[in-house]
Amino acid sequence: MAILSGVDEAGTEAFYDIPDSDLSKYQLKTAQLSDEIRTRLFPGKDKPTKDDAQGVMATAPSASGEVEGYIATCVYWITDGGTLYYWYDYC
């Protein structure tokens, strides 16, 4: 089961327990933000910022449980043409 967060019909934060068998129905087309896409989506910018993102999510710790660092890293994303493009940066 996957537990996802979102906003319910009343506009408040809600959590959803989605069966693994249903997850593939909702899988998004994703790609890491390449230089070519960045240039098209953010002309004149060397690097997009968190203000350019449509969403943000803190990254999860490694599966091994090893400490990878002490600085929080987030995944930022923007959708364009049916694809969710993402990049990593500090939170």
C-alpha cells in the first residue's frame, strides 16, 4: 500500500491509502529536467529556483538507512505537455 498526501474536496490536507495494484493507473510520465528542456521552459535562466516549481517534495532517506548528508534536498517539478519534469535542489 502507498500512502499519499493531497488536498480533499474541502481544501484540507488528506492522506490516501492506495492499493499497489492501483498505482500504475496513476503513474505520471516523468523525466529529469535536461539542459534542453530547461532552456525551453526557463529561457535566460542557468538554473530554475523553487519559485519556478509547481510543486516540491522532500527526498526520502536512502533505503539502506545510511546517512547521506545533513542538508535537506528536495525534488522540485513542473509539468509541460503531459510530462512532469523534475530537478533536485536544497530545500
